[in-house]
Amino acid sequence: MHVTAVLSLKGGVGKTTVVLGLAGSALRAGLRTLVVDLDPQGNATTALEPGATETTIAQAMERPSAALLASSIAPSAWGEDVDVLVGSEDIERHNHPDPGSQRLGRLAHLLASLPRDGHDDTDLGLAGYDLVLIDCPPSLGQLTRSALVAVDRAVLVTEPTIFAVSGVQRAFEAVQAEREHNPDLQPLGVLVNKYRSRSSEHEFRVNELRELFGPLVLSGALPDRSAVQQAQGAGVPIQRWDTPGAREIASQFDSLLGRIVRARSGRSLRARARQGPDA
């Protein structure tokens, strides 16, 4: 199971758009996916239109258990292979500015209840997932930090503006700091969103990012296209919005998804090598 956080410490850069784009690519690739909506704004939940649930992630984080997890997950309107751990404004009460290790481990404990190896838990109605995507809030409190404790990789989203570049620097520092609690955590890369190729300011900021982060800056910045808003307004994945701009962006999400899958597979192979030939 690939578990990836998508984060930025500046709002409005399009991290939810990236989560949705990855979920759409996973759907097209046949990967069973769970979107975890940790952002109190709940935009991922709104876009995916899941069915009604008895509880939400706020209750599930209060007392992490398999039963509460199951009652907080619903299928999305996109298809049976994309489920949502439903968000809520109430999750903000868990966003403690200085959480202890027990609070930081709640999300990891919750996700540990998910069945592994593609098997479903028929008694609780929990599905086995190939991919878990966590949409983090744009702040560095308990919610974002607990996501970093629970994942293998983090995608850092930015737009090519001065304030967003500052935000992604802080996000990178947060990933590095959280490795104290999660040694397996690695930044998958810095993804530039809303890029306009004719903007000299955007070109300058992308070069600045490359100076700061080197090869961590992912190739293929996501262009600023109206197709993204159009697809979200229609409640469909960008992969189903048949315009040249949508196809361009969908192809880049496919590439990013492939990078996530390869990173996790490579980690598994290295772990087996360390365990020896009988692992």
C-alpha cells in the first residue's frame, strides 16, 4: 500500500487539485484508492461527493479504531475504486500547535487498521487499498505533522510565486524534522503548479526552486489551465475532461503517480535486501 501526503504550508497553491489529479490517474490505472481529507476546509470531500457516513475523520481521530475508520469511509461519486475518509470542519479541534507523540501517532494508528495485501475486511466493511492519498491543511500543526508520521512519501506543492516558494521551504524543513518520528519519510519531490510559461516571474521562481532543491524539483510543472476548474466544477476527474489542456495535465498526473509507485516499490525491495534472502 502506497501512502503519500500532499502538502503545502501556503494556502491556494492547489494541493487538493493534486490529490484529485492523482486519484483520477489511480482510478484510470485500476488502483484502489483512499483519499484522506485532513483539511478542515474539506474541499477534497466536496469534490469527490462521497455518500453519507455515520462519522467523519474528526471522530475517527478522537478514538482511532477500525470500527470508527470503517464508519467514516464512503465510496466517491467518481467510481467504486476511489473511497473517501470523509473530512469535517470539526477536524480543526485536533490541530494542536504542539502535539505530543501520542497525538502525532493517531493517524498512523488509524490507517494501520486498513487491511493489507489487497484483502478486504468483510466484517467491518474495510477495503484493502493500493494507494492512500492524504490532503493536508496548509498549516504546520498536529494534522499535517500526524500525516507526515503516517506516510512514506510527501509531495510538496507550490506555485511559482515568492510567498509560495517560502512556504515550500518551510514544508521541506517540516518533512526533515518529522523524520525523527518517522525515519522512513522522504520528500518525493517539489511539484510546481499553476505555471505560465510566458511569465518571466514564474520562470525566475522555478529557477530559484531548482537552486534551492536541485533534482527534488519535479520535471513537468503543471500548467495553469482552465480545464482544472472546469472538471472540478463538473465533479469529474481531470482525466475525463476531454480538452487538450486536460489531457496535458492528466498525462503529468500519470507520471507523478508512476513516481509514487516506483518509490514505494524500491523501498520494499531495499527492505527485503536488508532482511536477507529468506525474507
